[in-house]
Amino acid sequence: MEHRELIEQGEALASEGLVEEALERFEQALQRAPDDPEVVEAVGRALLGLGRLEEAEASFLDALEMDPGWVAPRMGLAMVAMRRDEPFKIVHHLERAIEADPEQPDAYVELGRYYGLMGEPLLARATFERWLARHPDDADMLINAGLTLFDAGDYGPALEFFERAVEAAEDAEQRLGALTFRANALDMLGRYEEAVAAYEGVIAEEARWWEAHANLGICHARSGRPEEAEAAFRRGLEACPGSPEMRDELAAHLLAYGGDPREALALAEEAVALGSDEIRHLYTLGEARLANGDEEGAMDAYRRVLELDPENPEAHLELGILHDRRGERQRAEKHFLESLKADPSNPRALYSYANVYYTSGELETAEELLARALAADPGYSPALSALASIRARRGEYAASLEYLEKAVEAGERDVEHFKRALEFAPLRQDPRFRRLLSRMAEGD
């Protein structure tokens, strides 16, 4: 079999996610044509897909040595550097790729996205504008620029790019996407009425565009209009009956706003059945099962998330909380550590991990974790309440009341817990403590 045929087979396998099988084909092709840079680069891509970074880097360097002006191995080296979190190498390789072929849009996209991820929106914008200076009507690049700045929280410039993309769109799908992103930017800028009108405009143009229905519901919910949000989700499900996303959005909304948990579970199960490889659908399924009292089913859903994404911090966190609830400390700690490895400043993860130590009486370690939670979010009420409990257990009642007051100001409302908790028994007749209980009960 000729090496070209083996490359084609490998590319087909790789497109189906069968990376190991693809690598076998590419290596067979390499045996037949060891000096073909295309084969060497293909081997590198497969190795990268398998996480074998050192071998992938070596293959890309070999391909680049064979053909110094070829962009593909340079892009491969940039991807290796991204996986290793090597900023200088990422920028170096992407800039060299642009130098080698200024008409290669992927290098601009990757570089712009990287700058956005690093919190450098000005550099991201400048990167996209370098391409757009020569191709001002490239709607795909305009959308990429807008999405990068949107994700970086730079909503005004993002809106400008989306509006330009609407004008430059070459087909209906591109136009509808740009219009929806434009509405998203208006929503995040606090221009609620304009955003709603923009979403409704997309729906009027194409009622089966589920993204507009879903984002309209989210927009209503963000603006404190849960009934309008639910109506938008239900209308979207009616217009897009085959959409797992609409089922997921409605299920998540019902869970968040006190809807029927059984309906939410049914919707979540349907969403997973229609899109079983979507992490978000599995996560909502876990929440729905938990709301219906099925802890084991919830744990199964979160484990399925980890099968798709072994480092997923949210799934590790939820599993840690459930194991902690069962008194399985070692398993809980393992998942909390994995969650914090991926998201070290997550206040909920830090608070949940602190609870393991608090329950076992290791107050000093618990306090250190809670301090980290408050450093990330000074208004995180569960951490403030936990610190109030720790200080009360130590007999430091003045400090306990200070933390409790901050917790109430941040939204703490679990008055029954503070009435029953033994560490607060000495404070039950304290006027300040009683006022704080009243404020919790009144929701003030």
C-alpha cells in the first residue's frame, strides 16, 4: 500500500476520534516515506492528540527541518507549547507561522485567542485587526475576534466586531450566529431591552435557531425575570423539539428556580440521550438526580463527566461533596484536591474542602482554606459563616459575631442552623446575635 493511501486512512480515522489507530497508519506511512515532511507532521499531530508531547515536539521539529517554510509543523509546535503552558514559545511559534504564511488565518485565530485567554484584550484585538486590515469582510475572523473579546469580558469592542460580522456575513447561518452573539454582547453590557429585541429578531428570522431561544431565556433570568425566562425556554423547546440544548437549559432553569424536580430530571435524561457526549448535559443530569434524592445516580453522572474530561473541576467538586456527605474522607479529599488543581481559587471548592477538616476538628487547616476562599471572593457567605463557627468553637465570640454579620450582609439566611448549632449556644441571649438571627429570618 502506498504511503499516500495510508495517510488518507489515518486522517479519516483521526477525524472519527480514533487517534491511536490513526497513529498506526501514519507510522506505517513513515516506514515507507521517512523523508516526507507531510508524513512526519501527521505523526506529530497524532502524538499530540494522545498527549505524548515530547515525541510530538520531536516530530514537528523534524518536519520543520525538512520544510522550514511550512506552517503546519510550526502550528503543531505552538499547540505543544500551549499544552505545556509556555507563553514565550506559544507566541514565538505563532508569529513565525504568520511570517511564513501571512495568508494563514488559523495562526491569527490561535494567537488572538491566546492573548484573550491571558487577559490581554488589546493584544488580541490587534492580532485580529492585522488579518482584517487585509481581509476586512472576513466574517469568520470578525466572529472569532468578537468571541475572544467577549470571553475576556471586553464587551464593547466585542459588540463592534459582531456588528461588523452581521454586515459581512455570506450565508444565513453565519448571519444568525453573528446576530445572536451581538445580542449576547448587548445583554452583558446591561442593555436588556435592546438584547431582548435582538434575540426576538433572530427568532423571527429563524424560529428553529435554538441558540437565540436559549440565550433569550438566560437574558431574562439574569435580569431577574424567571417567569419570562421559563416561557422563553419552553417556546424554544416547542420550536426546536429535537434540541438537547433546550432540554438542558429548561431543566437547569427549573432546578435553579424551584421548578418541578421530576420534570427537570425527565428533561435532563432526554438531553443526555440526545447528546450523551456533552459534559454540560451530564452535569445537569447529576444535579437533577440529586434534587430527586438519587445520590448514587448523581455520582454516576459526575463520573461519566470525568470519563470525558478527567480533570473537570466541577465534577470532581460535586463528587467530593457527595463523598464528604457520606463520611468518606479520603475519597472526598482526593476529589477536592483534583478540583483545586484545575481551579485553585474556586471559593466553593475551598469551602467544601475546609469542611472536611472542620468536621474532624482540625480547625487551623480549615481556617487556612476558608481564608483562601475569602481572598478569592470576600463576599462568599458560606466561608464567612464557617469562620464564625470556628471562632465560636474557640470561644472568640466577638470575632465570631464580626464574621457572622459579614455573612448576613453577604446573604446568609440559614437561621435555623445558627439557632441549633451548639457553638453558638453561649450567644443565644446576646442582643447582637439575636438581631442577626432576626435579619436572617426577615431576609434583610
